[in-house]
Amino acid sequence: MIVLLGLRIRRQGWRRDLRAWGFRTAPESSRVDFYERLIALLEKRGAKRPLHQTPLEFASLVGISEALAITQAYNRVRYGAEKLSASERKRIEELLFELERNQRND
């Protein structure tokens, strides 16, 4: 059993095995944290994404421009395997802060 596990890890890499068991590596985890923060904010406003909707469909239906911009960045990172630049990360933080501030004022 240990030999088979060793061969699998050697062939496919140890990170893939961690993902299969539900563990995320640090870069993988941090690349979706901003989207999870957005989803939590929207759920507090009463907007919950149905499982049949894609993130972009959901953001479009919510009708909040900040949510749409953050979701577009999320799609590029999550599905396009792109990395956000420092200015993009800063802009996402600003958008999330704006949503949080608006939520406190509501």
C-alpha cells in the first residue's frame, strides 16, 4: 500500500493528493479567499447563490458592480490559472471594503 501511494505521489505530485483529501495549499487557499469574503457579504444581504448558477451569473443577477468586478477577477484566478497583480489585489480589497462599509450603513 505504501509503495503504491509513493508511486502515485511520484507520478502526480503530492499537492494533487492533498487537494483530493480536501486540503488546500497556501497559494491555492489565498487565491479564493477574497471571493469567499464576497459571498459572505452577499449572504448577509440576503443574496445566496443557487448551486445551479455560475459565479458570474450570480454576480450579474445581484446587480452590484463591485460583486461583478470581484467575480470576474475570481474567474480569471480560479478557472484561468492567472495571478492577480498587486494593483488588482489592492483594487479588490478596496471593493470589498466599500461593500462592507455600505453594509454597515444599511
